[in-house]
Amino acid sequence: MNLFRYAVNQSITGSRYKIMGCSSCSTGKDGQPRGCKNNGTCGSDGCNKLTVFDWLSNMSLPNGQNTFDCVEVRFKNSRKEFFKNKEGLSLNIGDVVATESSPGHDVGIVTLTGELVKVQMKRKNVDPNDEALPKIYRKASQKDIDIWVKARDREPSVQKRSRELAIALNLQMKISDVEFQGDGSKATFYYTAEERVDFRQLIKDMARAFNIRIEMRQIGYRQEASRLGGIGSCGRELCCSTWLTDFRSVNTASARYQQLSLNPQKLAGQCGKLKCCLNYELDAYLDALKDFPDQEVRLYTQKGEAVCQKIDIFQGLLWYAYDGEWAKWHLLTLDQVSTIIQQNKKKQKVASLEEFAIDPDSNTKKEFENVVGQDSLTRFDRPKKSRKSRPAKNKKGNNNRRRRPKNA
């Protein structure tokens, strides 16, 4: 029996691997998503965000060139490492392997082999000729997988008990995830904390309670959200828990460039930090803003000075108001504003903004036509037309015949 398929068929419900769509997921009863329920170890390897497509898999190497001796191995849905294949094992994507660790060994799944590993190592600044690079021992045996599955099943109970020990010691920290090593001899506890935490006594208590080696690793709030997952305000799964693997800095300037309201409750994600999606369209806005004048630039007219109040980047519109007349805005196009600024640079003032202002109603475009009246919100409140009752048909079908008068 294939070892990887054996790991797939195990009921590993305790681990916190992300359940996403894959080719083996389908819909169960009452429209509920059934899913493969393999917690990141499905046969198609599509239930995790660290899946890599090997677009060189169908291409053969030139004559005389050996296969790159490093492989990429995934352990949990947020951790991948590179290992040396010194034994020359024939490895493919999806193979379960036993790798070098300190102490003992770890068990992971091969996610990438061949020349693309060299590209990934260069991207992450890892030297393939480094002697300290860990190596792969062997393909995982059935015994290795049994121990690995048993260790992963312990993670929820160990996490619950570790939180109880931290609360008993009054430590201001939150243990968000636990990851067991493949041989079950060591566990890594991921936690978040506002300040420095002295957890020396906590490590002693956990080592006594679980009889394993303990490693504490502090992570940020964004890393915590990527491990726990959730649904964002857009109605989709969090980007950090599905496909986003690197966290770039986000600041409020991104919201200002996109003309967004600086409301912390709307701009913050579930991690409490600014949403990562604020950077997605930022480059498009910055390119569009290159043609716009600075909003601090005033327009000088004979009627008075005008200050920019609002801009519409993609339609090329700007709203200006005179000093002291802030309630009355004048709509100008980008070309009109550029013309006024050029005249101001020549020490010339235009008569007024009213000469350039356009009608806001004339600029609005009708995107659809109301043909059947389906855009009316009160169309269901109209009373239905009463249908006239039709005379019941005679059983013999003589209803349509005229009756003769009695004296005829």
C-alpha cells in the first residue's frame, strides 16, 4: 500500500491544517461542504497554500547533467525547508520522507524537486553548497507514518493543556498553535504576546506534563491569523491562510492614496493590523496619480483662492471650493485644472471657477435602461389585478350554445 495514501486515509482531525478546495472535495448532504477531511495531506496536495506547480516536470535534462540534489519539503501549512538528497533517492512530489532534525528526525511531504528548487533557494537566499544544510534520511516507512499520525493527533489536547498551565502562572501570552516533530520527541509552541514573557517555569511544567522536549517560538499577529484562518469582511477566506505567504508592510498612506476613509475598524483585519489587501491596487492608484497635481496646490482666481476638496482618480475629475465657501463645490476636469495652474505660474489669474466648472449631472452616464421595471423596490407592493371569474364549463360542453327563448 502506498505510504502517502496510507497517511491520507488516516483520520487526522486534530491538526490545524487549512481545508481548502481540491479535486477530491465535494458537497455532502443538505449542501454542506464535505471536503476530503485529510487536513492538508490529500492526494492532490491542493488543501494547502504552499503547493507549488512544477512547470518543468515534463522536460528532460540535457545529456550529462545530473538532477539537482536538493528538494523542498513541507511540514505544516506555514513551514517549508530545503534538504540535501545525499543518498540519491528517487523522490517525487507527494512522497513522505524522514528528514534530519535536532534532535531525532522529522517527517514531511516533498513539494518540489529538480531545477525549480534551485530557483526557490536563490529566491530565499539559501546556499545549496552549505555543509550545514540538513539531509533526507529515507522515504518514510509505515512505522514512521504511524508515529507521525499519533503525534499530530495529540496537538489539540496538548495545546489546551498548555493554555491552562500558562493561565495558572498568570502569563500574558496566547498559545495559538502546536506543532509536533515527526518522531514525537519534540513540540514547538507558537505564541503571541504584547510584552516580553518569562516562560521558564512554563517550560518546566510542560516538559513534566507532556514528557517531551519543548521549544517556544513567538510569532506576530499576522502569522497567528494565517495559522488559525477565518473569513474576512469580503466574505472569502483570509488571504494569509489560503495563498499569501509573505507579509509586506502596510501603512495608512496606502488608504490615503486610494481615497479611503481612515476608519480603523474598516481598515483593520482580524489580526488587528491594517489589511494586506490595501496594497493590492496601490500601484495602479500611484500610476494614475502621477498625472494629478498635488492636492495642496491652490487655484488663484479673481474671485478668490480655491482649495481641492476631492478627486476622482480614474474619471479624471476634481472638486474645488473657495475659501470661506466650503459648502459649494465646483467640478473641474484634470485638463481644466492643469490649464489654470499653468496660468497661475505665469502670474495670471482666471476670472472664476464658474467659467470652467461642468455640470455634475451631465457627467453621469446611464449604465442601464429600465426596460421591465425590475429596478423598482416597490414593485411587489402594488396590488395584484383581480381576475374576472370565468363561468364554469358544462360537463356536456353545451356552455357556448345560445339558449332559445321559451316562446320560440
